[in-house]
Amino acid sequence: MRDKIVATFRRLRYISKKDIFTVHNIVFAITVLMCGYFVVGTVNATARNWSLEQKLNSRKLELAKMKIEVDTLKLEQEYYQTDEYQELTARAKAGLMLPGETMVILPKNSEEALNKYHDSTEEIPSYRSNFSEWLDFLFG
């Protein structure tokens, strides 16, 4: 029994040396492993670059929004410093008037005036399927 196991082991060792672990097979295995390593590295680098590009685009968009907001605030600040704004604020808060102006107090609106434009007879369009919309578009 022991001789049989030793013989089988020797046979496997011989086959592995002559058929499996040849120089050609070892070089081929190393080449496949290196190619796999380069492919994984390339995919990881591409994914990282895409992620960084998305972050950069979002930051550029944020920057553009902030610039618009800053410009808006600058214009608003300039408007608050104008004489027109100061005059309108003084009129609204303090009730000041220019010489020759008179204050007119209007009565409250009646119910008829308030509801005048609320009784519109607009038709609310009903839902139609996409297929029927296409039929109407194509065949009139």
C-alpha cells in the first residue's frame, strides 16, 4: 500500500514538472496575473477619476450659484443705498408724504369684487392615454 502511494505521488510530481510547471506555463500565468492587475488598476483609476470629476462639476456649479448670490446681494445692497429705496421706506414706515400729495383711503372690497375672477368656467383637461395622444397627433 505504501509503495502504491509513493508511486502515485512520484507520478503526480513527474506530471506536474513535465506538463504543468513548464517555463511556458509559468510565464503565461505571470502574464495573465500582470494583465489582470493592470486591468483592475485601470478600472479603479477610471472610477476614481469619474468620481473626482463629478465632485469637481458639483463644486463648479456651487461656485457659480454662490457668484450669482453674491452679485444679487451686491445689487440689493446698492439698491438699499439709493434715494428711491430710502424714500419708499420712509413713506411706508413713517407715513411721510411729499408736499402736494394727499392720502386716499379706499373702502374694503365687496364680496362681489373679491369673487369676480374666481368663478371662471375653465375646463380642466381630463387624463388621456399616451396612445390616444399619439393618435390625435398623427391623424388629427
